[in-house]
Amino acid sequence: MAVRFLKPYEVMDICLKRIMKSKIKKILPQKILGRFIIIFFLPLICIQILAIFLFYDRHWEKITTRFANIASNQVNLIVGDFLKTSLIDDQLSNFLNIKTRLVSPEFFLKKKEKSSFMFTNIKNTFKTRIKYEHKLFFEKEKIFIILILDEKFLEITFPKKYLISETPIILLLWIIFSSMILSLISFLFMRIQVRAISRLAKFSEDFRLGIDSKNFKPEGALEVRQAGNAFLRMKKSINNQIKHRTQLLAGISHDLGTIITRIKLQIELSSNVKDIEEIKEDVQAMQNILTEYLDFSENINNSEKLKNIKMYNFISKIINSTKKSFVSNKIHFYCEKNLEIKSQYNNLYRVVSNIINNACKFSKETQIDVTKENKILKICVEDNGPGISKKIKNKIFRPFFKKDISRNLNLGGSGLGLSIAKDIAVKLGGRIVVEDSKKLGGARFVIFLPIR
């Protein structure tokens, strides 16, 4: 059996896939900009923290300890001379560039030590190397040490630069601030790249909803432009297919409509009244089917603009129109009067009217509820008809489907009504779901639409 060793990039790819499948995926941001920020900034921050830690541990502490050792040696030298002579040697102090003086006990007691991580190393070094009781005081430009020597209080003053070097601090601050400025510039460039991807995603969503965005132009990195150009080619191909389908069905409907018109004319000239009425009914059924074929070929008006629709008035208009054909039906309707949605009026009218007419056709009682949940509008249409069997719930939205023992959903039609309604709902950014009605016992159609 042949053994193949994985290449380094293949090993990394497998590790990354396993990481993404783990719980870490739940923590990661959903948007690409957030992921770009983590990919770019997380290693940068880790490197900065590591560099600062190593710099402080290896360089800062060593320099500070070395300076503190030198200063403690000078203190021991001055203290040794003072204990021998009981006098302050000004010449020695001036030579070491150190000021010394005796202070009162009250002055010693009033002074309070300040704690800071920058001075911890100096304090520890002095405590180790200076055997006499003492206190350290740090001011802006000077460092004081007061020693208790035979009930006398000797104050020794060092310039701050003797013990603390400001160059490392300036270097660290320069590294941090320069990294922040460069990171901000990188973030702005990342936003430009992400904006190109976001525009492509919005253009794709607009195309799905039937909104024609003519001002889209591929931009950004080479790969993003390639994806944009590929989508434009795909859009053109899909539009050509739809155009050819529309032209084909429209041509067939027109040609058959011409033949039916001739048949109607011949019927009018016929003398047998009984046969004429039967033929007229068949011809009218054919005419209805051809009309539905034509509607299917032009199932949505993509050029229609969005407008604000008051749902109470909108549904009420559809109900009044439906009652003209189904006078005996009881229709119950509930909707908030101030509920609005921004959508294509005519296309939405076709969807809702088709579902309501379908419910009234197979029942005597219909319930319509319009509600809002978060940013989704729900239109529920329930009836007390025979319902829909489980076997065909997934089939009823297929074009030309109309076989059902319990309920012929497109009785007297071509089987395209629900298919057209579903296509339009999807292009409006929504969907249609069919369920069993718990209230009335029949079918329950739910139209979900986004509230823009």
C-alpha cells in the first residue's frame, strides 16, 4: 500500500477546517469585515504584546537593575564616609553629581513612598544592596533616598535619568502609536475591499427580488471583479432564457387564441343551439387556460417600483373583489389599520388574491389574519375546506399540477395559479408555506414577506 505524505499547506488546511467545525465557529463574527479584522489584527496584537514583554523583561529590567546597582554603590560610599567622619563630604557628592543633606525626623515621617511598577526593580535592588533602614521617594525629575544613621537622617538626591532611561519608553510608545496609525490605514483599505463584496451581494439579492440595478460595476480586487463579471454574464444568460420562454409561450398563446377565435365565429354561424352551448363552454375553458399560460410566461413585472402599501385597505379591496364571485362565503378578516409594507403593489395583489380566491373556491368559510413579527409580515389564509393531503403538500406549487383526490386546487384551470403566486412571492423576497388549519380544519396558507 502506497503511503503519501501530506504537504505543509494541506496539513494547515485540514487543521483550519477542524477548527472551523468546532465551537470556535460560534464565536467568530458572521460578517467578512469582522473576520478580516481578526485575521489582520490578532497576530499584530500578539506580536506587539510579545515584543513589549520580551523588551521589558530582557532590556528594561537589566538596564534599570544595572543603574540601581551603580546608584546603591554610590550611596554605600557616601554613607561609609559619613559614618567615619560624621560629616557630609561635599567634594565627593559634587564629584558623583549627587546632593546630600541632613533632614529632620519630622521631614522623614511626613514623606510618603509612592508605588509604581516602574520603580519596583529599583526598590528591590536598593533593599538588597543597602543594609541601612531607608525610604525611597520619586518625583518628576529627581529620586530621593533618606537613610537612618545613628538617629540622624541623611537625604541623598539623584537625578532621575541616573536610574531610569526614558529612551525605551519613547521607543515603546512609538511602536504602539505607529502600529495603531498603520492599522487604521489598513482597516480603511479593508473596508474598501469589503464594500466591493457587499455591493456584489446586494446586486445579487436585488436580482433575486426582480430589482434591476443598472448602475452596478465590478470593482475591488481581481477575484472580486472576476466574480462580478461572472455574475453579470449569468444574469444576461438568465434574462435571455426568460425572454425566450416568454416569447415562446406568448407566441403559442397568440396562435391558439387565433384558432379559438375562428371556432367561436363558426359556432355563431351554426344552427344547432344545444351543441353550440357545449362547444362554447369548452372554448371558454380553453381560452382561460391560454390566459393562464400567458400569465405564467409573464408572471412578474420586474419594472414595477416599490411603494408603501397599507395592508388593511389592501386586503379589504381584495376581499370585496372576491365576494363578487363567492357571495355565499363567510370571510373573517383581522389586521392592524396602521400596518404598512413597502412592496410592488400589482405583484403583491396577484399573490394574495390568488391565495384568497383559492381558499374561497373550496370552502364556505375563510379566515384572514395579517400580523407583524420582527421585520416579517405574515398573511395567514385559512379555510374549512377538505384540506390538502400530506403527500402532495410539496407538489402543489409545481407548474401544471392539479391532481388531488380530496381537493382539486386548480379546478377549471391549468394548474398554474399557485405556481405563479409562489414565483412572485419569492421574487418579492418572501415565501409561501402550506399547513393544516387548526382553527377551521381545512388548509392554511401563510405568506411571509420582508418589511423594508
